[in-house]
Amino acid sequence: ILAFFPLYRQQNTAFCCSGCNSSCRNMTTILLWYWPFRKSYSLQGDVCWDLYRIPCCRLVDQRSLFSSADVVVFHNRELLEGHQKLPLDLQRPQHQRWAWMSLESPLHNGNLRRYAGIFNITITYRRDADVSSPYGELIPKETEEHVAEDAALNKSSLVCWVVSDYLTHHKRSEVYRELKAVVPVKVYGHWTKAYLTSGALLPTISRCYFYLAFENSIAKDYITEKLWRNAYQGGAVPVVLGPSLNDYKTIAPPHSFIHVDEFASVKDLGKYLQQLAEDKKRYSEYFTWKQQWKVKLYTDWRERLCKICSQYNSFPQQKYYTDLEAWVNANNI
Ligand SMILES: *[C@@H]1O[C@H](CO)[C@@H](O)[C@H](O)[C@H]1NC(C)=O
Ligand SMILES: *[C@@H]1O[C@H](CO)[C@@H](O)[C@H](O)[C@H]1NC(C)=O
Ligand SMILES: *[C@@H]1O[C@H](CO)[C@@H](O)[C@H](O)[C@H]1NC(C)=O
């Protein structure tokens, strides 16, 4: 059953009890050079153990600890905006690795050519990053749960879309225009000035049969909270566009989403959605995955950073990105 979902990894919690750090043979020190978006979180106590049951991982943000850090992490946004600089003048201990971290799509990372030969590891949403850090994932439930039979209850809109930046040339805008010629699409967000408060977002989506989880950038593995939170947690069937159908199949169970590429035309897609909404039984099959899976969102930077420790021992001995720009843009769709 895990076959479609290679991202899922059992966390290494065996052999450890709380306070296990005192019995750590090797403690890995992760130094965050500055906080993403200038928003800091508490690092009191043994954060990685206390919050995520990741042992032997020391997460720090004091630059004075540079020489004892095994990994130093740099978030791209602040480098891009010029708020921060790389400490290129410091002598790196031999075993120390520098990590480049970004959850943005390639289009929003700026020019990375100047970072040729600097970073040893990448932390991004990509599945092939050294530390893969998706926006969310599905994890198996401990016991199967019964899900409400009538998934179609309380639905009042066929298709909903929340969009702030509407750009005519975006692929998603093109699909939207073709779709609304066939079926009604209710649009919320900045573009139509039909604003939703954060508290109203999920309840609104829950009243839609389908939610257009269209990413603003189309890039390999770029699947954001639009799928994990808005659609899956909101309770509408996601219609997706962006990464390929095969990419989605590896991270989400069959019959949990509808991919635009599954149809010869957007018109066919529209007809399919309409028929599905009229057939309660078939529609509710799009929710049976919930019996076995639950959504896990990643929103806390500390969790991403602690995860470096879980993977520390599998990093290649000597590695660095000779051309980060090329890696980031590789396999873009
Ligand atoms: C502990 O760290 C040392 C030095 O960094 C290394 O040589 C050794 O392989 C590590 N042992 C384990 C179990 O990770
Ligand atoms: C439908 O709406 C009613 C009233 O708002 C609510 O009590 C009920 O839980 C909803 N059912 C579902 C399946 O969302
Ligand atoms: C990290 O990258 C640097 C190049 O910037 C390289 O000299 C060093 O050997 C790499 N370290 C590891 C542990 O891979």
C-alpha cells in the first residue's frame, strides 16, 4: 500500500527515550545562519527530540557556534533580497556542509549562478533534494477509519478556485477560461476581490465539489498547500495542474485527485466533473483514501531543519553543487 508513496519514511525513533541526548554518541549540530522571513522560533530545550522525536540533533542559531556546526543552513530568500550574505570569509571546518534551502519554485529563486561550487546539500520540496521538504504529505493512519458516506452533502458549488495573481498567460488561467465556458467556476481571492478570510477558506472550499489546486508556477514536484491543505483538508476533490500526472501519482493515492492531463480537452474535463457531481457514489469514491491516510502539513521551519539530522548519515562524503542554477532548473516542465 505504500508503493505509490516513496516519500514516506518511518522516523527513526527506536532506541531512544526522552533525554536521550545525554547518551548520544554523536550529536549533529545544525546551525541556522538566519531565520527565514526574519521570523524566529524557540530553540529552547532539545527541540528536535521534544517536538519531532528526532534524536541526537542540536538545532542552534548562534553564529558563534559556526566552528562546531556540522551543517550550516542558508535560506535563499534573504540572500536574494540582499538582507543576508554568505560568510565566505570564514574558514569552514573540513567536514562542515553548507545547505541551500528554498521552498520557492525556480522562477522565484533569482539567479543562482553566483553560488556555483558553494553548497553541499539542498533542502527543497523536490523529491531528489538531499533533504526533501515537501509542503505536505500523506501518512498512513494507525487504524483504518470509517469516513462519512455522503461526501457530497452540503455542497453548493461545482468548481471553486482561489486566486490572487491572475496572469492571462499562465497555463492555469487558460485552463480556467476554457473550463468556465463549460461549467460554472466560482472564483475567490484578490483577483476578483472576493476575499476570503483565513478562517473562511476551508469552510468555503468544503462547500465545493471540486477545487482547482492550480499552482502559480509549473515546476517539477512543486505541489503546495493548495493540494494538502486547501483541497484535502478542505474536503473538495482537487483538480490539479503543474507537475505531471506521474509525479502526482507518486505522492498521492489513486482516486484522490483529478489531473487536467487525464483528459483530451478541458471540455472533456468539465463534462467529467459535472457527471461526477451528479453521481453520489462515484463522487464519494474520491474520498475513500481518507480511510487509510491522513494529511500532514509542514509549516514549522524547525521540523525541516531537524530532518537534516535524520538524513545526516546518508549524505555523500564529498559533494557540492558545481552548478546550483542548473540543478534548480533541471527537469522543469
Ligand atoms: C561519529 O562521528 C565521527 C566523527 O565525526 C565519525 O567518524 C563516526 O563515524 C560517527 N559515528 C556514527 C555512529 O555516526
Ligand atoms: C453539513 O452542514 C451541517 C450544518 O451546517 C453540519 O452540521 C454537517 O456536519 C455538515 N455535513 C458535512 C458532511 O459536512
Ligand atoms: C562542501 O563543499 C565544499 C566546496 O564549497 C567542498 O570543498 C567540501 O569538500 C564539501 N564538503 C563536504 C563534506 O562534502
